[in-house]
Amino acid sequence: GVRGGCPRSGGGSGMEAVELRVGFVGAGRMAGGMARGLLRAGKVPARSILASAPSDRNLDAWRDLGCRTTHCNLEVLQESTLVFLATKPHVLPGVLQEIRPAVGPHHLIVSLAAGVTLQKLQRLLPAGTKVLRLMPNLPCVVQAGAMVFARGNGASDEDAALLQNLLTSCGLCEEVPESYINTHTGLSGSGVAYVYLFAEALAEGAVKMGMPGGLASRIAAQTLLGAAKMMLESGEHPAKLRGDVCTPGGTTIHGLHQLEKGALRATVMNAVEAATQRACDVGED
């Protein structure tokens, strides 16, 4: 692409049918994480990814990955079939207005903006546009993300399958009713941070008892990873798994008693509720 300006037309490679061409409008942390997940899984070659952002601040990292970059949002639409809209929610309406003339029936538009409804997306894009709403989370970077998506009226089973097949390379990916998306934001989008806070506290407890910080952090992280893996692979209710760890009069039940005294469960439920509510509020601004 031309530096700074917009080229007049998309220069096709003649490979459109064979090769999926993926565009990102917005090149922040979340978009970068998803692109890295796709690249690490070998789903899309770097040359088939084009990202746009107003400044070079974020784009340098994309160029290091071998992706193409531009300052022009329209160029992304001209060059790509699958387009991820990864701007901040308050910027999105302006971006939709700008790209609207370039959106065609061959495009699959996927919005990552928190709180922006399918109804609003469909209103701001041409009638019949294939649009989906996706809520990823940051561990997509290491292919351990948790994503949910909902589809608009124009998107078919094939469109949903294409997206899901692509994103399974970034982690868990499930289609859900749109009403679950804000809850997913509070549970998983924000939940990653709750887990970091918990991991930090676990490690600090060990530091207090004489273990070096680096080692304590590594063990805390592996403990969370192992517990999560057992939950996913066994399919058991977490209460059952927790009960299995508690031997009568043992160490674990003594620790759990303190967590109950500190109302860990109620506090975490409140956190999910507050973040979900905030995601709902963002959508109504």
C-alpha cells in the first residue's frame, strides 16, 4: 500500500479464492494477539494479513511479524475478505461510516468492540452485510484464548464455521446468543486480570513463608494452568474437583476456611457482575 494515502483500488493477487485475506482495522493489543495466534497456528501467512492504524506506534510490531500495514482503513477493506474491526468502541461508529462505501457482499465483517450491538453494526453498515460480533480475550496471544461470537442476520452457517475454524487456533471459540457476550466480557475478558490478581496473592503468600518471588510466581502460574486443564479435560464440576483435594483434617481445608472467611466467592461473583454491567453501560453510551 501507499504510505500515508489511500490507493484507488485493491491490487488483487489473483489468489482470492485459494487464500483467505485477513484485515485488521485497529492494531492494538487485542488485534495483535489474535494475529499472533493465527500466525503461530499457521492458519494464515503473514503476507495475507493487513493492519491499519492512524500512527506507526502499534504498526511497527506488525511489520516485525511480516504483516502488511497501512494508515488507510479503506485499503484494508479493498485488500481483505475477512475484516476484524478492532478499534475502541467510541471510535467505531466513525470508522464504520468511513469504510461503509467499500463494504461488499464478499466481506465478512467481525467486530471486537465491547458493547457495540449487532443491531447497531447492521444499522451502520450496508443492508445485508455479513457481520459477526466477537469477544476475545488476551490469552489468544498464546493460543489459549476464550472467545465467543454471535452472528448478525446476514451471516450464514458457513460464515460462522469459517470464523470458528480459524479462531479455534487461538483457543476455545463458541457461538452464543448475543446476550451472553457482555457476560463473557465480565467473566473472561476481564477475568484474566482477576486471575493475575489471585496468582499474585498466591505467590505473595509463599514469599511470606520464605520462598523466593520468582519461584513462587512460576509455581502459582503452573498451579492455575494445571487446575484449569483438569477442569477442561475431566468436565467435572469444580466443586467436585475441589472436594477431591480436601482430605479430612488436612492442609487444604485449613486454607479454604480462610478463603471462605474472606468471602472469596462472593467477591469474585461481584467482580464478574460489575464488569458485565460496565460492558452493558458502554453499549448504551
